[in-house]
Amino acid sequence: MAELRAATGLTQAALAEEVGVSLRYVQAIEGGRQNLKVLSLSRFADALGTSMADLFSKPKTRKRGPGRPPKAP
């Protein structure tokens, strides 16, 4: 969803406002920590100008953060 959101030029905050949810909810969805209900899925698809099926497709790019450093042996 983050990729679709970025392609439309929306920020997380703008998408949250458009859909009527909190910024933290959008962040949790994009971070994979929250699942969507069907009604929310429909609202996000409408706000992003895409189909619900497109929200299930794998991202074309995999943007990873720095994450934790590896554990020392």
C-alpha cells in the first residue's frame, strides 16, 4: 500500500485523513503490524484510486530500513 500511496503523491497523514482513520493506523498497515477489514480495504482502494485486488499485489520495490545491526558472535 505504501508504494501505491507514494505513486499518488499522498503522505501517510493525507491518506489517513482521506480515509478517516488515524495516522498510526496507516503506519501500522504499511508496517505490516495491522490487518485491514473489508470495509477499510474498500475505503483505502477508493482513496488511492485503485482496486481492492491491487492492494493485495506484491510491492514492485522493497524499501528496507536500516534495521538492527547483526548480533556479535
